[in-house]
Amino acid sequence: MGPLHCDSRRLTVLGMGHALPGEAVTTDSLLAHVDATFGLDLGGRGRAVARRLRVGSRHLARDLRQRHESARPGSSNAELAARAVRSALQDAGRDIAEISYLVAHTATPGTQLPPGVAQVAELLGYDGPYVELRQACTGFANALVFASALGAGAASGVVVIVGSETGSIYFDPLRAAADDGQLVNLLQMGDGAAAIVLAPVAGIGAGIVGHYFGQLGCTRPAAFRLAAGGSDQGGCPGTQAEFAHDFAAIGRDGEQLFRAGLCAAERLGATAHTVDWIIPHQANGRMGELLSSALGVPRERVFVNADRLGNTGSAAIWLALAELRPRLQAGARVLVLGAEATKFMYGGLLYVHA
């Protein structure tokens, strides 16, 4: 295991918000629609895969009426991110003028250049500084590295982090018939965005009291990758703009990422048995069962919403924390164990509710 970034500086959580595109799409209706629209017969295989994944529904930014298409109006990556930021600011009782820095993370920006966050800023009417991290399921952890550094030097204002994903844009229905990885992508992935408003106020209110980030992948091939294209381009017909998914490698090595995360969490003073809740990587709906068994903790203490939202990549951890927060009692401690298969990265945080 290589060097680890671990930071115990506190960030006060002022508010959170999220945005999901359209109504939830059930697995049965999704498979029936794809089969009918594209003349396929994915139903039997698809339902078997969905049962293993335990993803019963998800939200999609596209209509899946054409083989290659962009998001429907109002559901692009940037539009979802902007909606999530506005929701988080409303929850925090703050406005756009109070943002000192906007940090975005996504694997599926609408454009490669300018970065997708530029469009988010334009939709918000925000004319301040921003940065975009090209990262998926552990983007939240590196975003917190930025937020901590920014917060330490901020005299006023708040830092907003937003994670967003529109991975469905990269799905080619006709490829799913021949490639099991693409069929898994169709049934496992979901679209959405979530944001968090942070301030460097010590000892007041709910807060992130520590976070970490590390990686195990410098000698391993990527198990999940995207070769080309921005999601505003509708999957870039004629290119390799689709997610390549080595789910066998993820199955083999995924547990190592959680073990590495648990070791990192101990440096923050947390273990699986000393916190009230655990939010794992939201890969699929089975994560609660798998993690509770592996760690020896009660299933009801592991929060998973991937059974209803799918794997939403960069948005997943913020979506889960935003949904869990209203259930928490004062003083409750939540340990996040994030993981990402692109190059076997892991990251997490310790949140204390107030």
C-alpha cells in the first residue's frame, strides 16, 4: 500500500442537496423498452443480472429512443449539477454570492474543454473561481482535499462541492447483446447529482471531521475506463466512447479497497464497530449485505440506496449522505468507505451529525 493522504481538519456541513433526472425507471420497464425499441432480446439475461446486482430502479438522463443520443433537456450533466447546488444552498440558507470556490467532480462532463463546471457556473450565474476533478466514485474524497485547503485560507464565504454523473449517455444498446460488461452497465448505472456546502467553522454544527484518499492501482490495469468523448456529444458515434467494464477484476480486488479504507479510517479514530452508520461505495444493491457480512456489523447500520438509484458514480456518496442525514440523531457518527475501480482508488470521510 502506497502513501495515504489523511486529514483531520474539520469542515462544517451547512447544507446538502441533490437532483435526479426524471422519474425512476424500473428494471423490468427498462429491459422491455430497450428490447422493443432496438429489436433485442435482453429480458431474460438482463433480469438475471439485475437479480445479482439487486438494482431495482434508477434515474436516466436520456430517453433511450436512439442508439446514440444526448441527455433530454434539463437533464444534462451540468444542468443536474446546477440544480443540486441550488438545492444545497437553499438547505444551507446561503446564496450563490457567498460561494468562495466551486469544486466539481465527474467522469462524464458535457465537454472536455472548457470543463463541465464552467457550464455549471454559467447556469448558476456564479462568476467566482472553480475547478473540476475528472474522477468517479472517489471524486468526493479528492474534492474534500481541495475544500480543506481552501477552507484553511478562506476569510469568508463557503466552499461548494458537487458530484454529477450522466453515464447512461455512453450506453450503446446494440452492444449489450454481445458484451456482458455493457449489459451490466445498463442495469447497474444511474444518473444524478448531489452537492454539499462546507465552511471552515470549528466545533459548530454537523461536520466532516476527517477524510482520506489513497490508491492501489499503480501496477494494475484499469478495471473501468472511458476512452473518449464528452456526454453532451450523445455517446460520440464512431468512437470508443463507452465505459469498458472488467467486472471480474472488480470482484476479485474490490474487497482490498474496503480493507485499505478501514485501515485509513482508524487513523481518523473510527472503526466499523465504533460508528453508528456506514455508507459504502454504492456499486449495487448488494453492498449492505456484503459489507455487513465482511465486517461483522448489523445490516441495518449499513446505508445503501443503490438498489433504487443504481451506481451514480461521482454523485453516489453525496446522494447517500444527503438521504441519510434527516434520519440521524445528534452526535451520530457516519463512516464513508468509498472505492473506485478505474485505477483501484479508495477514499472516505467521517461525518458527525448535529
